[in-house]
Amino acid sequence: MLTILLLVHNEKEQTIRAVEHLRDLAAGGEEFALILADNASDDGLRDWAEQQEDFCYAYMDHGMEAWGSVLKQVLEAFSPDGDILLMQSRFFPAPGVLEKMRETLYSSEQCGMAACLTTEAINGEQRPGEEVQSIDEASAYMERHEKDHDFRILGPHCGMYMIKAGLLGEKVLIDPDIFSLTVLTTTFTLQLIRNGYQSLLSRSAVAFEEKWEYPESLDAMLRSGKDHELLKKRWGMHYFGMSANPWIRGLIDADETAEISVMELGCDCGATLLDIKNHFPNARTIGCDISEAAIEVAKSCTDQAFVADIEKEDMPVSEGSLDYVIFADVLEHLRDPAKALRYVLKLLRPGGKLIASIPNVMHVSVMRQLLRGDFTYTETGLLDRTHIHLFTFNEIVKILKETGFEAEIVADRPIPLTDEDRKLIDGLMSLRGGAERFMFEAFQYHVRAKRP
């Protein structure tokens, strides 16, 4: 039996819509039990929920609690003995999605968690390949893509996923101190991997997802920083990259059936290499990182993974053996990026490609700081305090040429700008300097360069 845990906090109207949709699915023959887990809503949801008779209702009487604590209490109170679907109220699975997710969940003994495509997923691999704007369009997409095979993913988008019976609370322990559902999902993913399980994505199943400002309640998001600090201490990692970088895979210009060798330097937990393997099944994927804890995770989803420092130039990789080397937000962390690029050039075959994503220090947000006399480092972002070298478009082109690469693509990746941003760029462009407008708009550059 499938049990749906609908997790809500101050989302009355959205929750009512979600429950009505689930009732429609049940009327259509889909079987599940529903538990509404209400994390101390004070918007009138409780009055409505307590009048309903077709689902179980759990309310946190002592105010909003950590979501880990909520889940732990709900599971102890109701003891569901089947598969569990954790879902937030903004999700509306199309008819047949729950069945397809269960088929995926039981497609192998190693699968411990199943996810589906969702229309607003923050990780690119979970978004449908076409625009989907309603539940009906989701159903039509499923009909067109019913033969799409499942992909393995490192971890799912936090709002809707299914965990196999007997795992949650046993193999996958629930940390009652974690407030954020996003961080809690990361802990579930890491524990599954540590116990030899995988997460699979059902690519023929689509849930329509209402647009959102935050992936969970703002109260929980505000606490996610402390949650990540807790994770760092417990897992020994600084970053927790559970999602692939879709821009990287898009820069691989090989045929999808080609037998290519791809190494990622600074691979973190291996999510991008796993995404590459999904789309290039004959690729040999090699991960390298300085974090032993991250490499232990990456070993579960790559052909080879090892701990090494690129600047020591002692990689266990033969010269001239690689088709692609990836630097995803890594070059700016190196003491001597030019030296590292010259070393990588030797590892590539003639015609092999370097792929990189590099933050742009000329972005308008940094220029605004400079005009105020500031240059304030932060934990993440363009001025990440661990950045040692800073790059502009011209400096990227220059370092590629100096290290022996032939630049094929140096594409700018902009992010939405405000009217204030545009006015500042207009002012900067009025100064005599020779810079082009895109140099202030680009948040990051995506690079592909060839070994001659």
C-alpha cells in the first residue's frame, strides 16, 4: 500500500486544491492512503482539515517544528508499512504518475527512491523536455513519452519523491534537528547511497507543479544555512551537489553513442558525470575531487573516482587518454590556473576538449559594490570567499590562448536583471573603456576549448 505524506505549512487554499486533486485520482481507481502533516499552520487550514473524514490529519500543537521532527512524529504515530510518497501541496501528479513511480521503484532491488518529472524542478534533469503548463498537458506529455526509459539521478527535487517500504526510519534515519525539507532530502539521498541504494527518475511520469518563490516555507528556508552547517559536520563535505549542471552536458559535442572518456575535476558527489552517463551511455566517466567524503559518494555513480589535487599534477590518468576534461566552477579556486590548464592539455587527446564554467567578476552586481567602495566576500556566489583568481571575458580568452587551447565557445550565461541593473549598465557603457554590454550582464561564462 502506498501512503502519501502531504507536508504543509500555511498553504490552506493550495492544500485544499491538492487534496481535491488526490481525491480525483482516488475516484479514478488509484489506491493510496493520505496523511496530511500540518506543521502548525495558523491560516485556517486546521479548521478545514479536522472536518474531513477521508484522510488522517496530524497537527503540530507546539508551533512550527523542524521538518525532520515532524516526519519522525508522523511516522511513529501512524506506522505506515508500505511505500511512502513525500509530497508538498504545490504538486499535482497526472493520472498514472503514482503507478509509474512505483514501477520505477521496483524496477531493481537497488532502487530505494523514485522521482518523476516536475514542471518547475530546480534540477534540469527532472524537467520535462517540452513546455508543460497544466495537468492535461502533463498527461499528453506522458502519452508521447511513454517509452522513455528511466534515468538514474543522484537525488531528487525535494518536493515529491517515493521511498521504498521499510527504508525510511530504518536504513534511512530521520534527523529531527533539520528544519529544511531541501536539506532533509539531501540526507535521505546520502544515506541511501551509503547503504547501496540508488535513486531513479521515471521520465514517462509528470507532475504539474504550481510556480513557487521558495521550494518550501520561508520559515524553513531561513534555517537552511544552519542545517547545511549541521550536514558539513556530520558528512565531512563543504558542498552537497545532488543536481547535475545541465550546461556542462550541453557542451559535449560528441555523438550520443560515442565511446568517450570524460573526467571532471572538482566533481563533488558526481551528479554531473551521472547526467552525462545517462545521455552518453558509452561514456567512461572519471571523477576527481579533494574531498574524500564527496568521492565516496561519487564512486557510486561513476566508472572511476579518486581523491587528488590537480595542482600537484599527479593524476592517475595517462597522458593523451581523455576526450573531455571538465572544470565546473573550479579554475577560480586554483592558485595557478594557467599551470593546471597546461597539465590538462597533456591529458587530452589531440582534438580533445576542455569544458568549463567560470564566474564573471565584471557582473553588474559586483560593479555596483565597487562603485560603493565595497568588495565583500560571501559563502557562495561570484565573490565566494574561497575564490583565489577572478576572471573577465577577456582574461578567459587570454588564458586559454596562453596555455595552448583553441577557444570554440565562450558563451555568456546571464541571469534576470532589474531596471536598476539596466540603468547602471547604461551608465557604465557611457564610459570610454571598450567593454561590451554582455560583459556586465554575464553572471558566468561557459567555455569549450580544443587541444590542437
